[in-house]
Amino acid sequence: MARKISVSVDHDICVGNAMCITIATKAFELNEERQAVSANPDGDTEELILEAAENCPVAAITVTDADSGEQLFP
């Protein structure tokens, strides 16, 4: 069974590059300011969400294990 993850985006540094949305199409969307938001962390696989976080050019995405609180990225 896949673990439950939590995803957050730091809007102080997000530049709206949208790479995360390109990779994890269901987990992220853009808000009115054209910044990424976590729309549905269960929408894509953990692997895709981690890939999206790793490809964020400003490292604005944090991924944690929702149950343990362990930070998975960065």
C-alpha cells in the first residue's frame, strides 16, 4: 500500500515555472497568481510528485510523509 504524503509549496519563492504541473498533472495546479498549489497529493504517484519537487527550479516544493512527518524532499 502506498504511503500517504503531504505536499506544500512555498509561495514566497515559487516563480510559476509550472514544471511540477507538467510532471505531476493531477497533484498540482496554478492559482490566480500563477503559482503552483498542491491540488490533490493522491492524484499522482509518490514517484511523480517527488520528481516534480526535484525539478522545481527554485526548490519551492516540500514533500513529507503524512503519518510520520518525515520530510521526503528536500
